[in-house]
Amino acid sequence: MAKILIVDDEEGYRLYPSQVLTHEGHNVRTAASGRDAIEVGAEFIPDVLITDWRLQSSFDGLALAKAIRAINPMLLTIMITGFSAHDVVESDRAGIFRILEKPFDLDDVVTAVHDALTSRQPA
């Protein structure tokens, strides 16, 4: 299955998706900050990044996605946000596969990951 990195400064938004996606058979790592995520991402090289748009660190989700995408150009990013998805769209969406608004169901995360991975497979 896929290697997934989940980044959020709120523990619940890291822990619960991690548990569900691990149960689905994915190899999941988490990070609480953008800086930690860069270190984990450089070593782990995820297929999918799930990150909060607004992290309480020097990196926001878009900067983090761009940094990890430099390591893995095939990276697919699922952005999660407590703001309206419309507010995120105004930013550079390069590499953003899907935006999930908080609060979301864990099934939404599983579906988004499945859809992202399916989109990479040849038809």
C-alpha cells in the first residue's frame, strides 16, 4: 500500500486518521509541525501528504507540500483546513489533490487517499 505522512498541530487530526489508514494497510507517519514533517518526509518519502493548511510553525501546508514535492514530484497532497475550501483555493493549488474541511469524517480521509492513489494508476 501507500506511504502516507499526516501533519497537523492538533493531535486528534493526526492520531485518528493515522489509525484508520494504518488499519487500511498503509504505512503511516505523523508530524506535529512543518519542520518535523520536512525531516520525516526527507527520510520517509511519502506518496501522499495529508496536511493542515495553517500549521503553528514557520511552514504552512502549501509550503510544506512544495518542499516535500521537491523530494517526490509524484506526491499527492490532501489539504485539511478549518477554513472554507474557497479560502484555500485562492492560494497556489499546485499539487493539491483534494481539500477537506474540518471537521470531516474519517471515511472522507480514506476516500480521499483512495481517490488520490487511484488517480496515479494508468487507465
